[in-house]
Amino acid sequence: MIELTRLNGKQFRLNALYIEIVESFPDTTITLGNGHKYLVKETEEEVCSLIAGFFRSVGITGTKLLEEMRDEE
């Protein structure tokens, strides 16, 4: 889980495994695989960094996955 902040300032935790898309519209929008969307205060880069940190912490990341995440930015 990664900790994020909604636009109203309320913090919440989101399971990073379900994140499919992270975009800026200019607000950072996170889209899950089920279509749910979350607007957060963190920048797109900060969210990607949190996701990569989560993957490292649970031991399911390799250099290829990190490279793909960077390529999507």
C-alpha cells in the first residue's frame, strides 16, 4: 500500500498492485484496473516513486519493471 493525499487534504492508502495508469491533467490522476480513478496532490513522479518503493519493499520488482515505469513517464 502507498500513502497518498486527496485534493481535500485527506490521506488514504491505495494498493499499488491495482494501479494501471498515472497521469497529470494537470492534477495527478490514478486509474486502477477496475476503472476507479483517484485525484491526488502528489505529482506523477512522486506517485511513480512510491509505487517503485512499494514494489521493492515486497520483493516483486526487477530492473525491467522499473525501466518500463520510467519509459511510461
